[in-house]
Amino acid sequence: MIVSKFGGSSVADADQIKKVRAILEGDERRRIAIVSAPGKRNKDDDKITDLLYKCNSLVQKGLTCRPVFNEISKRFIQIAQKLKIDDVRLSERLDDIRCMIDAGRGADYAASRGEYLSALIISEYLGWEFLDAEEAIVINQDSTVNDSTYRRLADKLDPEKRYVIPGFYGETEQGVIKTFTRGGSDITGSIVARAVGAELYENWTDVSGIYRADPRVVADAAVNTELSYKEVRELSDVGATVFHEEAIAPIYGIGIPIVVKNTNRPEDPGTRIVPESNDFGATAVSSVKGFSRIRIRKLMLFKKYGVRHALLTMLHVFGIRPSYSLFGIDSIVWFFDSKMASDSVCQAMCERLKKEFELDSIEVDHGHAIVGVVGDGMSSSDAYLESVIALKESGIDTTFVNYGASDTSVLFGVKEEQADDAVRAIYGRLF
Ligand code: ASP
């Protein structure tokens, strides 16, 4: 059996959903479809999920969500009309959902309704069963999947039937609707693939696979034919958004292969993601922007393990969880996502830490990016050396290097405005 997940662009309007049907009907083994909420139809369009979050924010501010919700309703009604669906009591359901959002059911409930309605319409259009994710997928408080999910799914899914399941959400053990993080329908797809022991998990999107670099940065970037699970996780962590990094976890020890394919060009082979790859060396380069840096100096800091530990605890108190660390004998550098702390929080944190730990200095600056070169067997390839040469030749200075923590990636810190140039320079040299 094949489990096929369709992302937001693949279900953005009725014409896209017709392509989905052609794909599903093209192979008998495709028996379960996981769908996202309708995404953007063009680059200026809104994603339904973004509109739903907006509805919830309006309600939090004491306003009604009605005007924004009307846009959502219009889109779903248009899709249903074009697909000639009139059996799902759409207007009634839309009214109920709007009332619930206005009554303050919260962000997760609001956001989940995009996938819910999308799956309902598509199941009707295909003549397949609808299985509500709420009935089968149990999500823990920390957004990981609860193990009871696999049993529940296996119990609910009859192998003789075909199903459409909404992605992105489930419910907590207490029965409250909860979503995964953004892009989380990929995770639902993996969970379902594992529960039914799928021979293949197809992930249908609007690009023909996972590129060696973001094509918006490197116009002629090539597509990878095959990547390993580890490579995909590392790549998503450094900004490649095609496949959710947490979506590998449910099938990690099981080994179900994944293929990322293009709904608009189903004949393209796409990228296969397999447990282990036979290819060693660099496979892709990517970057993620929006990091801030904390630099701390204190004589003999290296000897004072307790102080290092206490400093980190204090950062957590200010809401900062560093992604990368560097330790010197008298210094520490941490990089963290800039969204974690405003300027005033950073300032308060610096003042408090300086005083409490009698630091020689503490500074925070912004505008950093992480560039990651990804590929299994990194330590035995020349990719690291070649990347350093590429950066040097392009006049790009690095603020840190992370080599050896994983055999699947090497990371460079660069100034944000040089991140794209860094990706182009490394791509040019390696591929
Ligand atoms: N609709 C959700 C989002 O936009 C989840 C998904 O598409 O995977 O993040």
C-alpha cells in the first residue's frame, strides 16, 4: 500500500484537486491520502491556515473573526462548487466553525479546520472514506506523537477501503484538538505510513524533489535523486522547507522509503528518501537566517563549569534557547533564533548576567545566518575543505564553524546579508 500526502499547493483550488484525483487513480496501491489545507494559488494569495490563525488573533483581541472568515468560506465554497460537491453540508459546517472560533476555542482548533474541511471535500469528491485525525492521532503536550496512535489507526483503517485523512492535527490524551508545528501534515503522513506498514510514503508538493540548493538562490540548482533520512533531517534544520524535519521520526527505525514528487509534473522522478544512502559526500547546501549571537567573556570561565551551566539556565529564564554553542577558555558564544527575544529582553538579560556572574563583558548582536553543507560521510569527504575555500575566495568571513558534531553536516555562521552569496559560492565549488 502507498500513503500519499498532498501539500497546500496541491489542494489550493479545484483544478489542483483534479490533478490529485488523477494521481491517486493512477495506481491501485494508493489507498490513503493525507491532505493539507488549501495553500496559495499564486504568490500574493493567502494560505487558509494563515487566515485561520488570523481569525483566532482577532478573537483574542476581542474582535470578531467574521470578515476574515468570510474569505475562508468563499474559498471552500468555490472549491466545492467547482468540484460539484453538495453533500457535505458545507455552509452549515462553516457557520459552526466560525461560531466556535468566535467563542474562543483557540489557535489549534482554528488552524486545524483548514485540513478538516479540505479532507472532507476531497473525500467526497473521490468517493473515499473520511477519517477525522481527531479520532485516531494522539499528540503529546510537547507536540510529539503518542504511541497509542499507531494502534488506534490500525484499528480504524479497514484495508479493503480507501481513506482521506486531514493532516496537521490530532487530539491530546484529554481530547482537546492539537496541531503539530507548521507544515505538520508531513508528520501525519509518516505516522499513517507507519501504522499501515506502507511500502512507500509519497509526499506530493509543487517542486520536483529536494534541490541541492534553494532554486531561488541558485537558479540552475539540480534535484537530488536520493537522500538519506539523516540528510533530510539536517537539511530541513538549515532552512530547506520541502519536508518537515520531524516527519522522519515516526518511520526512522521502520525504514519506509519516501518520495517527494511534484503534483504539477507527476512524471518527474522526484527525490527518494531512504534510511541509508549509498552516496557519500555533499548532497546539498542551504541556509537559515534570523540568528542573534551572545558573546560572553570572563577570565577562567572554562574552569567554572557551574557558572557555564548557571548562565545557560539564566538564558532559559529569559526565553532564550541557544541552537549553537562555542566554548573558549575565557569565553562563550551562543547563537539563538532572534525571534526568541526582543531588544529590551536582550538588554535586561545582559544587565542581569553581567552583574550576577561578574562577567568581564557580554554583548548581543543580530543579523547572523547559518549555512549548512549536508551529506553523509562528511568527515571522509573533501566537502568541508572545499566549502572553506569557496567562502574564502568569495571574501565571506565565518563567525563559527561546526564540524564533527554530526557526520552528515558542516555548519558555518556568516553575516545574514552574505548568506545567499555563501550558498552560491559553495554550490559552485561542490556541484
Ligand atoms: N496547513 C498547515 C500549514 O500551513 C500544515 C501543512 O500544510 O502541513 O502549516
